[in-house]
Amino acid sequence: MTRLKTFQELFKRDRRPGDLVFAVLFLGFCLFLLANLRSQAQWLDNTATVAQPAFWPTVAVIGMSFFAGLHLIGSMVSPRIPGRLKEGIFWLRSAEYAVYFLIYVWSVPIVGYLLSTILFSLFLTVRLGYRSRTAIIMSVLFGLSVVLVFRTGLQVRIPPGQFYQYLPDSIRTFAMVYL
């Protein structure tokens, strides 16, 4: 037997842990995009409105800002479910990996792409809890294969590491070009 719901029951909303934090951050991000929209997208003279390069980005950012504002209002008026601190800490734990990636990007010009990539993949493997010999070997092989595919195979230009200048002359040129 199906039960009909009233309008209020249909749109009843509880504020989940972290919902208010997300709503504030997302609205802030939307307002940041809105403030920078004029410098990022052009409005041209003698062009139809819908053909303007800035028209659809403007529609999208205004729509995102409007719905982010509604989300924030909905979060503020909804009854709160406890557990916000636990949810916030969980979000911060995921930012840990962004910091690891920034350290990796910072280290590439210093120690080189090959060494940085192998150390980064090895570190992440150990950090995720895979400490067996097979996992370590696979991690090193993965790092080596990434370097070979991007640097040698696809010839992506990545600046050589400062560390390469200390290599012998016969190896230095090869390392700067392929590693």
C-alpha cells in the first residue's frame, strides 16, 4: 500500500554533518568565480547575446551562485544532525594527499622527474598501508613506467632536475633528455 506524502514531508531536509561547512565554502567559491568572471570571459561588440563568449559562463556562474545560496539557506534552517566535527576532520584528511602532490611537484625541478616520481609512488604505496615486497616493487615499476611513458614515449617536456648537474657528463645529457 502506497502512502501519499504531504508537500512538507516531501521536501523535509535534515542538515547532515559537514553540510553547512560545504554550503559556505561552495558559496564562497561561487562568489569568487562571479567576482573574477569579467576578467576571464569577454563580451564582444556587435554580437548576439547568446553568441557572446561570456554568455554561457555567466549563466552557469550566476546559476551556481543562486543555487549555492539556496543550499546555504536550506542548511541554516534545517535541523542539525550531530557529527559535524567528525565529518570536517574526514575532509581535512583527504587534503593530506593534495599536500603530498604539491610536495611532489615542488621536488621535480630539484631532484628530477624520475627520482621524484619513483619516490612519490613508493611513498604513497607505503602511506596507504601496502608494505609487502611485491607492493614495493610494483610501486617502483609503476613510477618508472610513468616516467618512460611521459618523458620518453610522449616526449613531454619537463624541466630537468638540479640534481642532474652533479652526474658525470656521459650520463647527464641522457638524464636531462629522457629521465
